[in-house]
Amino acid sequence: MTSSEERPVWLPDDLFPFESRFVTISGTRVHYIDEGQGPTLLLLHGNPTYSFLYRHLVLRLRPLFRCVAPDFLGFGLSKAPVGFDFRPASHAKMLKAFIEALDLKGVVVMVQDWSGPIGLSVAANDAARFRGIVIGNTFAWSGRGDPHYERFSAFMGGPVARLLNRLFNFFPRVLLARGICRKRLSAREMAAYLGPFTRHDSRLPMSILAREIIGSTLFLETLQSSLGSLSELPALIVWGDRDFAFGEKERLRFETIFKNSTTILLPVAGHFIQEDAPEEIADAIVARFSSRSISPQPRPTDERRNQ
């Protein structure tokens, strides 16, 4: 485990008791955690979060699974190179390279929020590496023509919200609070979520992803047409029923797409189900996907933080 002196002050070891690892991809260092032994769980975050979102799940699941949780570029501890555009297609390209760099196989991937389109796009294009999918509150299709998607993208990705985010860190301050219904984050937990976005320019990736709900229509249409390649995979749908972003309509659509799916409804859980319902989600993952018969994968030599 890295010591507190080697980590930013906003990410203390007692809140995030995992070793920070890095892999270099095309000259860019991607941060991730890699905990436990067993079949591989690839845990993907959305906007405006990072691997910190999965801390409760990793603590519960690492006795039975190898839990790998990367930070997308511009989020958490993964710093983006100059010129990176933060669009979902670019995140998907980097995620694909990350999976290949660690040579992950037999993967159960968990997606939620923007990691739904990003992660499912990668899985659809390399289905042989995946053996199951855990789907949290998310989407995987074009929002063009849907008033809810279009209004949200226009405002949250538009100039007013972009200015609010730049000046006041609006996305994590407001969306996190609104998207967690069963509890309230402590001051230290909120500081950990705000930490990656302390500089004004570091907040741009959040606004771009909001804009790209409509702006990346071609990427989303391509994903939508390719979901059939995943439709027979075992799927676990874990769904908060108090989500402000994705509701019953999206859940039913996923249930139609994935023929071999089981759904666990999470009462009074909001958008960030990993904060609201880690116990229920962990129990459901164990029931659906645990297998002591699958040999754990060896970890590659990785880079440690040197600051």
C-alpha cells in the first residue's frame, strides 16, 4: 500500500486502503487499483467520479475476486496528455489498451453512468475477453430525439453549467449529493471526490462528457447496433430506483437486450449505487459470478507512485 505521504492529501489511506498502481499506455500513465484473487472484476466509473467510487465494493469482493478499477484519463489520478479530447470514443480506446496491457481475460465488467457506453463498447468489440456484465444505472444508445437526454446534455454540457462547474466545481458538489439517497458523504469523502478537480482547467472533462450525451451520437449509435454481440452473456442488472438520470425505461431496455439477465432492484438508491447499496450489489455479484474454479491471473509488473 502506498503511504499517505505518497498520495494527495485529499485521498487518505484510511478511506482508500488500496495500493496505487500505474501502467503506461502510449506514453500516458493510467492509475488503477488491483486487489484480491480470483476471477477478474473490472470496475468502471462514470462522471464525475473515479475508482474511489468502488472502495466499499472492493473491500467486500476482494476475498473472492480480483478487483481491477482504473481511473479514466482526466479523472482520479490518471492525468490526461495534452490534446486529449475526453470524448467517450477516446476513453474507450484507452480502456481497450488498458485491458490489453494487463491482458485481462474472463472478465466480469461492471458499468454505471458513462462507463456504460464506454465499457460496453469495448466489450462488444472484444467479447472473447468477457464472461459477464454487471449493469448499474446507465445507458448504451443514442439519446438523440429523447427530450430527457437532450435537455440534460444541453444544460449540463452547455455554457451555464460549464461556467458553474469551472468556478464552483458544480458537478461533484451538486450531482454527487443529488445522486446519493441513502446516506450523506462525510466531509472527508467529499474532499476525496473534489480532489481531482481542484484546478479550474481540470473540470473540463466532466462538462465534455455531459455534452457528449448528444455530441457523440455516432459513437452511441454504433454501440447500440453492436450490443447484440453481448446479448447472450450472463448479465446482472443492479438498479437504483431513485435515480435522477436513468429510470425504469432504461432498465427495461437492458432487460430486453440481455437475454440471460437477473435484475436486483435497489430501493431508495440513487444514481451512485456504489455509495448507496454496496452490500446488496456485492451479494448479488457473488451469487451471480463467483467461482473458485477459475484460476487467478498473475499481475503484470507495474509502476508505483513516486512523488
